[in-house]
Amino acid sequence: MPLLTTAPVASDWLKSEEPGRRSRSTVIIASGSGKLLSGQVLGKLTASSKFVPNAASGSDGSQTSAAILLFPVDATSADVQAVVVDTDAVVSHAGLIHGPSVNDATKRAAANAQLAAVGIKVRQGA
């Protein structure tokens, strides 16, 4: 019997948010970011205020985790509007997706601290 898999959904990682959708904002995901799934951690580009997958280092703003993508988007060839969680929320670390360079525990801990600075508390476990 083949194994069935499903794409990540917000309930995989979003455990609590403020009432009235106060934890959410509409943002622009920069063209070239590719196909992004729910739970993708994002950095905000300083020059354009657009969002991209977070990075471990850099000087363009992508190195500072600032939000988490709520619903999947395809920003492969054009900027797209997206809904993100950017404040006052509790999330599970297990459902978060980081950029490719955020690839070890130290870098993920730094990203989690950056999310905490904007009011997103990352919890270990489900």
C-alpha cells in the first residue's frame, strides 16, 4: 500500500493566536522565492519590504526572521500577496520550515529568538 502524504497546513504549526486575526497581516512575497508551504519562516527585505524565506546570514533583511507563512504560495516568477502570522502567536517548532541555510540547531535557535522578538513564541513539541 503506498504511503499517502499531505502538504503542511497551518494547524500543523499554529497552536494559538490572538482573537480577531490580530496576529495576521497581508504581505508581498518577492518573486524568485519559489513555491512556499504553510509554516515557511520569512525574513523581510530592507530595501523593498517584501518577504523571502529566512536565511542564516546576509545584510538584506532576510537574515532576520520576522513572520511565518500561513497558506502556500507560488512566488517563482512573480510577486504574490500572502497572509502571514507576524505577532502574538504560539507555534510548534516541528511544523516550521526554514530557508536552506538555516540548517542546524544553532541557526534555528537564532531564528526562534528573532521570532520571539516580534511576539511569536516557538514551543518545542507538538
